[in-house]
Amino acid sequence: ARIAQLFSNLLGNAISHGAPDQPVLVEASASAEMFELSVANAGAAIPEGARKRLFQPFYRGEAHGPSQGLGLGLYIAAEIAKAHGGSIGVASSQAETRFTFQMPLEGEGALRP
């Protein structure tokens, strides 16, 4: 349920901050050791200074449209990732912004059935 919440937060963020006329891309893969989920959107690049603060609570970047949250979505997603032994990273350029969640499937922090 928490991984679904993490995904929902990343997807909502991509929709809110991406170019409205471009698709949001979602990719997922798994190997014996690692699960990876990425959400990407087109639009303006996130400035370097802002990227350093994205996962802090109550930080809000420039939003597109009337809807702005409290600035907790990426913070909550990062905390969920940590709780599962994983991490979230961001890469941003003029072509694309991509958030990537990685979580081990074996070893310390691995998800257990």
C-alpha cells in the first residue's frame, strides 16, 4: 500500500509540474535484486538549487495551474522509499525530468511477503 502511495505521489507531481501537452512516462523493472520505478515528464528543468530541496518537507517548487499542495508529496515518497530500504533520485534537463525509485528485493531492507 505504501509503494502505491509513493507511486501516486510521483505521478501526481509529474502531472502537476509537467508540460500539459506532453505525456507522463512510467517505467518499472525488477531483477532478482532490485525493483526500479521511474516517472518522467517533459517541461522546464528543475534548477539545481531546487533539486537539492525537493525531498524536504513543506518545500514547494513552481506549480503549474491553480492546485498547489502542502509540499509534502515528494518528502513522503522519499520517506516511504527509505522505510523499504530504497531511495528516490531525480534527474532534470530541458528535455525531461525523471524521478526514479529503487528498492532492494533481497538483503537488508528487502520487501518480504
